[in-house]
Amino acid sequence: MNGHLLLEILVAAIGAGTPFVYAALGELVTEKSGVLNLGVEGMMLVGAICGFIGMAKTGSLLVAVLAGMGAGMAMALIFGVLTLTLMANQVASGLALTIFGVGLSAFLGLTYTSIALPGVPALPIPWLSDIPVLGPLLFSHDILIYGSILLYAAISGFLYRTRAGLILRGLGEAPESAHALGYNVIGIRYLAVLFGGAMAGLAGVYLSVAYTPMWVEGMTAGRGWVSLALVVFATWRPSRVMLGAYLFGGITILQFHIQGFGIDIPSQLLSMLPYLATIAVLVLISRNRQTIRLHSPASLGIPYHPQS
Amino acid sequence: MTPRLQLEGMTKVYPSVTACDRIDLSIMPGEIHAVLGENGAGKSTLMKMIYGVIRPDAGHILWNGEPVVIRNPAHARRLGIGMVFQHFSLFETLTVTENIALAMDGRCRADRLAGRIRTVSEQYGLPLDPNRLVHSLSVGIRQRVEIIRCLLQEPKLLIMDEPTSVLTPQAVRTMFDTLRRLADEGCSILYISHKLDEIMALCHRATIIRGGRVTGTADPAGETAASLARMMTGHDLPRCAQDRPAPGTQPCLEIHRLSRKAEDQFGTDLDDISLTVNRGEILGIAGISGNGQQELLRVLSGEQRLDTPETITINGQPAAHLGPAERRGLGLAFVPEERIGRGAVPGLSLTENVVLTAHRMGMVRHGLLCMERAAAYARNCVRSFAVRCGSINDPVNSLSGGNMQKFITGREILQNPALLIASQPTWGVDVGAANVIRQAIIGLRNRGTAVLVISEELDELFEICDRLVVIAGGRLTPPVPVAATDREEIGLWMGGMFPDRPAVPQEAGHA
Amino acid sequence: MLRIEARPGPSKTMRYLSPLIAALLMLVSGLVIFTLLGKDPGRAFHAFFVEPVNDLYGIGELLIKASPLMLIGTGLAVGFRASIWNIGAEGQLTVGAICGGTVAIWLAQVQAGWLLPLMILCGGLGGMLWAAIPALLRTRFHANEILVSLMLNYVAILLLALLVHGPLRDPEGYGFPQSILFGEAATLPVLVEGTRLHAGVLVSLAGVLAGWILLEKSFLGYQIRVAGLAGRAADYAGFDRSRLIWTGMLAGGLAAGIAGVLEVAGPIGQLIDSVSPGYGYAAIIVAFVGRLHPGGIVLASLLMALLYLGGESGQMNLDLPAAVTGIFQGLLLFYLLAADFLINYRLVPGRRATGGRQ
């Protein structure tokens, strides 16, 4: 494989990995607060169609982004009300959210299936983008990809350098203790859930507006679920989320390139790759129970309600 | 002088119970004031109202003579109220500094805070290493974290909820010194306990609560344990009838040189443990929680199996490789420490909970359940152990703590075990129920069963046991007959100062 | 002003009432959605919920759709009761259809009565095999069964596509991605003249009955319940937890696999690249709405089947988008989860909205 092709694949992997970055970092924050939202796939789909509609109607990327994030948050709010206020089972509520999101997005997208959008132009950063290898790899992307990298920096800083991040981590660790110290557990969890929804929505917008600028029913194709697996794979650490996201971006891209090499493998087998890879990394990381125990928020998935 | 804190008519009503009913209380600056009452009397609810965790349904709080409504714990801390919780409010995977930072309301730099933690903790004789992760600390040290966290705020009122259950008798004295010093500096202390001797040793005044109401105030120095107990429970303290027969000599449970690394990195390694429990005797294991009791119990119950069958024998049968169900087949019965979620299944009825361990008493035929038999067993258990419940079809979690413990203990004892292991059999249980349970254990012993009791309550162990051992740092002392020892010696052992053996490395603050 | 208050104990009445409240709220939401879409709500309601079942043929269709839902729902309930979240029924159904269908295609010449039972057996084994993967990875490596079983859904559907585009494609099918039509002996007989109602419904009902005995009457069912309610109590009692995980996963796989065979041997009659309109996911809702109880699951499966039929009927008669069905399904589960709040809490008139909680 020559260097040129490798670079091309790496650049493409960053693009393909970006939806995972947004969705998995959002879910990471949600889970750090102790809430497991399995509805990422549903929030992503609704975000994708709402962003798409926003873009199709106004032509403004900003509107598309806001619409997608808003839709993701609205979906997350339903989840929040069910699990945080009404103390419903988080697994069941997350599944319901996905089932609902699949239906709702298909419904909203009915009249948009035959429209193609112009896509989002690349925004090479002056000078930096001229650096060989690093230029095309890091500094010649569209604004949503830059945004995802900024998001990573922001979340890492937030979690480990700020007091609010410390509160969030403590809350996911021991909600009773946080409550006893006077923190509003439910309120903070709402914020974390809404943030996760906004990021899942944004991941959807990236898919439908920038990555493949069109709307296809169920176009996320399990990316929301893969994002959930990525959070586990990353053992709840942002830097490893990035690693995993681009790894999976690479696997997604690889299936097209293998066909491009003229290797005769049925396309369905290649399409299975990301799903099989997800299972493989889950098994690898889960084998060591201690690692998971040490890094996962101790109250993850357990409903908490303060008595007063 | 104006009282530091004055409560008038504090009331908190829950759907099923009035936790606090028009409670009045006042405490002066520099006063150590005991709040004395049984488990479930309403002490903790009252304290949480003062600390702003729970909102009262009625009543007033006067702080330095001024009426206040304490909105939340942060507000309470701003007023100068600090609280050390019975069940610690710590975050295990964070460091000591981070834990303390979470309770400091103002912004503070981590390095400056660490310095202050070092200074203040040494100043009060409770040294702490600010950089340690909390899960790596022993229970006693964790309590220090809680206390230092309060002291850094320079409180005017310190609330301490059952603080001595995690300390050896010697460490209790150190803490009392700290508390007296604080009081001399003008800090008021609300001291919640059900241990009468402690209150008589430490407190200036006492308010006694029973069933959510104040039943009296007293000067503890002028009272006896018996008179305080009468105010607390409404009657004289029951004593167990002991009529000890000669203790048996035939071994029932034998542990041979058990060593095991903790499976959990937060746990304690078991180090060369050997022990024999004979038929017709009660052997007690004393120790502060977190010294290997959980790990030992999991190995004894079969929840954790070993590859070396001979390490544990029950009536001579190798058992260490067997699971809980198979060990029960050898005559083991087990009352675990956690009632709800381990000893009993929440959401299932009393009848259904009988099936959990007593299913071998003819309740399963051809793989199908025979619920009539389970119901008969449950009725028998409720009658024999005076379990107060609406009906045997009620969910088990509708029982009070004491009744649930009577039910679980009854379920195990009615299986006529050859060996009973009971962990914290009366923890958090009211005096009446505790007495029923202790008496039942003694009765079982008198019928020839071997009994192993693990408890943090020295009083209880001295009351019912024939022999005692102490567990500290995952190691066991040799057994000693109860009559041949006293609390002072056991207390030293609990602190790791074993007889004739090098001391267990002490986990001090590493300051 | 209403205020929320914890009940002293969970309410039995609300446990039964809450699915009904959820169904009612879903119907009300339906009226609102129809109105928003500019349809006459009365007519739309009629077209969606009444027309599909106002004749014998319609009732037959309802039972055809309810059949896989009740069977899979019961199988999933076994796992859900043990807190084993098998959400891979869609894939298990697909693999069941592949296995049973392959038998029918290979033995196309056979005209014997044992062919159908053999297909059902192979389909059930196929579903169990597919469910065994997450069970194995969970018990051996602690891998999350939710994510693994879900990923396998995509893999199974791609596998089916691969087969009907390749080895199992009908050589005389003009290149369409479908197998040959199954023979007479590989097709489920119709039960009632004038409908498509086939014998698969009886198999499903037998499955529900077996599920009822397992869940409600057996000691194994008791152990499953304990493991789901309090895992540490199950350990304390010495119940073998990995055996319970296997039981929960395999029961779901078996049920879904058989349901898959019944689909291809019944209404479809051949292998095509899409054998299920999301039954595997809908059955999750059925299991919850049915309170994880086989009796309730039968009722819930009828309601869900009606939603499928209503979606088709609304599309044909009123030009309602078929996607409305998915929205209704999601809403139904939302409402159920919300209404379940009333099992442990109640609303009482009072002065403070926060009441017993903060």
C-alpha cells in the first residue's frame, strides 16, 4: 500500500469516525453522572433528520446544527423525565427511546428521501494545511470535524480540571454522598442527559448533512449502539474514546477500500465488519473485570431518588 | 447566654410513620449534647433536618437566637454546621483532597487545600495523607476524612451520628479527647448514639427520644446505664438467659490455614486463617469492619469457592470447593449482614422469601414449587419468632429492620442447622428484637449446634459467646474463652496488636 | 394542586392498571397525531384500529401478527425477569428463519410429515445458537449482552442478505434476492377457511403455555426471578447465576428462532432478504407491556399486532405514513414506563408540589 493511499484512508477514517466522537463523548458525560442512556441510536436518527430538514429549508449549517442538537435534547428530555423524575428502568427507557426515534425519524423524513444537499465545504486552515502529511490529516477538514476535536479538548478539561467536572464524577460514583453534601443529584443528571442528547443529535447532523449529505431511513445503521460500546471500550476516558472512534472510522472506511482493491468478497461480509469488530473489542475490554470496575461510574444504571 | 441551636416542635411525617413528632432541643456553645434513642427512634431524621438534607413538615430552628430555615447542606455549612454521617458520605474512587474539596463551598486550589488538610489533621491528632484514594483507607481512617472535612470549615456545631461503631475502644478515647478539645474551643457537639457508657463518659447533657418523641432530658453523669436505658426503651433492658451447658468439644467447622488474595482491589487479603468451631458453642469474631470479615464470610458461605477442598471442613467433610447450596446440604445455615437484597429478596412476599434457602424442606417437587408448604413454613417462622407483619403474603421489604432480621434468622434456624453463621445479627435492630435473636441463637447452641457470630458490637459478643477471636488486617488471633479476657485486651487486638505475634502493619494516615 | 407521595407498599391494582392506562394514552395520542396530520380523527381512528379487524379475515391477520410477538415476548420475558437484556431477538429470529428455511430448500423433494417439525427444530436450534454467542461472551468474558446481542442483529440480517443473494437464491428467480418457494410439506397448513391463519399460532400458544409453567410454577422460574430482583440474594442462596443467564438467553433465542421458522413456513413461504417487520424489537415492548407475564404478553401481542395492521390499513385507506406504527410502538412503551410510577407513588391533593420527594 503506498503512502498516498494510506493517508487517504486515514483522512477518511477521521471523517467516518467523527459521528462516533460526538455521540460517544456525549454518552460518556451522561454515564459519568451515573445514567445509562441506551437511546443514542434513536437520538442520533432524530437529530439527523431534524438537522437535514433545517439544512434543506434554510441552507444554513448553523440552523441545521441547532435543529439537530435541539431534537437530540428533546429526545433526551423524554428519557430524563422517565428515568430521573419517574424512576423508570433505564435500560427499558433507552430501548423505548431508540424504537421511538427510529419511527419518528422515518416519519419526519418521508418527504425528504429524494433530496441531496450540497454538503459542508472543507475549511483548510491557512499555512497549517500545507504541511505535508499533517496538513491533509489534521488541518483540511470541515468545521464539524474541527468542532469534534474541540469538544474532546473541552470535555477532557472539564472532567479532570474543573470543580464542576469533579462534582459530576463524584455524583456518578456515589449519588447518596453527593446528595448528603447538598448537591442536586437529579438536576445535575438532567444536565448530563441533555448534553448527551445534544451531542447524539449533533452526531446525526454530521451524518446527514456533511458525511453523506442526504437522508436515508435508518441511516445511522447502528452507529449509536457502536458509540455505546465505544464508551465501554474507552473505559470512560475521553482520550480512548477518540482512539476508538477513529479506529472504528477506519474499519468503516476499510470495507470500501477492500472492494476498491478488487478483492472479491461479498459486500455483506464486509458490512458485517464494524459490528463484529464491536463485539471483539467489547470482549477484549470486558475480560478484565477489575479494569471495568475501577473506571466505570459505580452508580451507572442504578436509579437514585433522594428521600426528603 | 443564647443557645447555639434551639429546635422547637420539629416534625417530620412519612406516609407510614411519624419519624419526628414535635421535638424540642437546645444546645449551648461548647456543650456536648447527647441524643439518645433506639434504632428507628428518629435521631437520624432529626439530624438530617438540622443539616438541611431533609425538610421538616413543621417546627422552627433558632440559630444563635435567630430563626432560620435551613435550605440545604451547603446553607447549613455556611451557618457553621458540620455533620459526620454514620454511613459515610465519601467518594471511593476520589482522593482525600478531592473528597474534601467537594464539601468546601468556596473555590480553593487543590495544593493549598492539601496543605491545610495536613495541618489541621495533625493539629487534632488525626493525621491524614491528602493524596490517598479513599477506597484504599480503612474504615477508621475514612471517618477521619469525614471529621477533618467538617473541621476545615471551622464549625460552630458538629453533628456526629453513631461515630464509634468503626473504632476500637482505644481509638474511641482518642476521639473523645479531640471532641473535648473542640468543645473547649467553643464548638457545640450533638452526639448521637445508643451506647450508654459512651454518653456517660463524654456528654454534658442528654435528650432521650423514643418513637419520634422526646421522653426526657438528663445529666448523664447523674444517671446509671440502667436508668438511661429505661428512658430510651420504656422498660428495663432485657438480658439473655444464659444457662450455659458445658461447651462441646467435637469440632463442626474447621478452617485450615486459609490464605487468599482479595478478588476486589478494594478488599482485604485473608492471611493464614485457622479456626475451629465446636458443636454446642458460640464462637465470636470481633473486629472493626473492613478487616477481612466480608472476605472470610464469602469463603465460609460458599459464595466464593476455593480449589482446595480440605481448607474448610464441615462435620469432617471437605467443603471449601462447594457452593452455598451444597454446603447447606452439609448442615450450614447463614444469616448475612445485608438483609434486603441478600438475605431477603425485596418485592417478594414472606412466603416466597422462605423458598430462597428453605426450599430443600420439601418445597420443590419435580422441579415445580409447592407454595402450600412454603406458606406453612412462613407461618411457623412468623409465630415462633414473633415477626410482626400484616400477612405472610406481604412483600418482605414492608417489614421493619428488626422484624425482617427476626424473619431471616428464623428461616435459617428452623432448618435445624448443624452449623449457623451469623454476621452482625442485631445490627440496627431495636432492643426487643435483638433480644429475641440473641436468645434464639443461645437456644440453638444449647441444642448442640455450632454457631459462629461475626459482630462489631463487643457488648453483644461478650453477652452471648463462649469463645472469642479477633480479626484484624485479614488475620485472626488465637481463640480465647470469654471469661478469660476483657474489652481492653480485645480492643488492643482489634487495633492489630496481636498477642505473641508481630503487630499487623497499621494503616495510619501515612502523613 | 396535586402532590406526589410514596405509597407505603407497591400497589397491586396499579400493576394491572398501568398497561391499560398506557394503551389508553397511546390511543389519545393517536387521535392527536391524526388531527395534526390533517385527517379526520374519527375516521382515521376507525381506519387504524377498527377496520383491520372487522371481519374474519382481519381477525386471522391479527392472530398471524400476534403469533410471533407472543412467542418471542414470552421467550424474552424469561431473560428480562433475570435482568438479562437480550435485545437480539430480531437476529435470532432471522437465523431461525435461515436454518429452518435452508432445511426446506435442501429437502424440497421431501413430502413427509416430519419435514415441518424438523424445520421448527432446526430454526429453534439456530435461534439458540445465535443467542448462545452473547450468553457465552457474557458468562466467560463479562461482555455486555445488550450490545453484543444487538450487534448480532445487524450481522444476522446481513447474513440472510448474503444467502438469498448467493447460495440460496432461486436459480430461476430472475436474479431477485429470494429462494425457491417452499413445498407443500414445508408450509404450515391454514387453520380457518377464508383466512391466512396458519398452524403456527398453535405452536406459539404452546410456547406461551410452556413459558407460563416455567416462569410461574417452576423452581427454575423462581430462581430466575430472584436473580433479576436481587443478584446477591441469588448468590447467597447458591443459585447458579451463569446457568440462569444461559437459560434466559437461550429461552429468548429458542422462541425467536421458532418464530422465524413459522414466519417463513407460514405467511412468507420462502426465504427473502427481509423476513421480519421488526418483530424482534416489537416483542421487547410486548414483553414489558405484558408485565413479563405470559398471560399479559398474549394480550399485549394482540395490541401490538393491531398497531401493525392499523399501520398497513391507514397507509392504504388514508394515505397515513406507515412509520406511524413505529411512533405508536415507542409511545406505548413510554406511557407504560411513565404509568408504572403510580405503582410506587400516588398523587394526593396537597399544598406542596414536591411533597414526599425533593
